[in-house]
Amino acid sequence: MILDYQQVNDLDRYKLISNTVIPRPIAWIVTEDDGVINAAPFSYFIPLSSNPAALIVSIGQKTPGVPKDSLANILKTKKATICFANKDNLEKLKLCSTPLDKDQSEVEEYSIQTQRLLENFPPMISSSQSAFFCEYYSTVELPGKTTPVILEIKKQFIEDDRLDAKMHIHVENVGRSGAFFSAMVKI
């Protein structure tokens, strides 16, 4: 079977791509604007380059013509903290997929503990075993309802004892397989 993507609607095209490119990491993208901490779950991102260290995330719209809070905050502050999900925080991550008003904070609404490790970046989710502290690099101009954003990784948090002498990371990140969260993946 050959599917012609010009003949497939946006939602079905998203389902086809997201159910094929698996597993994908799941993480919160934490942003901040005027003291409001936004913690939004994302699985539509991937590493882009190791030099410079960068990843790309596609961020949709809240409503037609209105960007999601994550995108608005990244474009305004030029900062984001990406906190990877694990079995211990997966239920809280799922709660954060509920749309809230821009002036409402998921971390306050769902009692999610955060910690500010670096003064110049949004806080990280305390229960994350690893997090990237990123700066906005650029957006990719594509037609459609999503905005691909390139973020440059400036620093990384890794829980103590999860990095071995060969620079292998031993975290228990959760991934997404199609429409479902996969069992814990040890990396």
C-alpha cells in the first residue's frame, strides 16, 4: 500500500507519522512567562545534531491562529527546559495534557514539584532523571498548523550515579509507541 500524503488529512497524517516513528521520547517542555510555569507534555521531538547540540520539536496551535503556551513562551523568553518522563512521574505528565489558560500553571494545578537548578532557565521537574536546558535557535518555516522549533542544548542535568565512566546514561525514560506509552525503556 502506498499512501499519498497529499490525499491524507492533517489529523490522519499526524497519526500515521507518530505511529510509525516509534518509540519516541516523552518529556515535559517547561517554559515560563511572567512567573507562570508551563509544563506541557511532548512526544513529537527528536535530536537534530550533536554539534551544535540541538533538537527539534513541533508545536501546534491552541486554537486556530493562537500558538500553544510553550511556543509563545519560547519565542518570548528564548528558553526551555526539557524534562524526561519516567514511571514515577508518568501520571502527572498525563494530567498536564489537559488544556489550561495561559495564566494557569500545570505545576501548581497538579502539585508537581520543580527545582530551579540554573537561574537563567525555567525550572526542571524534580522527579525527572535527566533534563536539557535549552535556548531557542530558530524556527523552520513550513506551511500548516505546527511550528518546528530548533532548540540548542546548553546544559544537561543527570541524576547522580546515572552516568558511567564511558559517558553512557542509565535512565529509565518512558517512550511512546504509536498511540500508547511504552513500557519503561532503559537507556
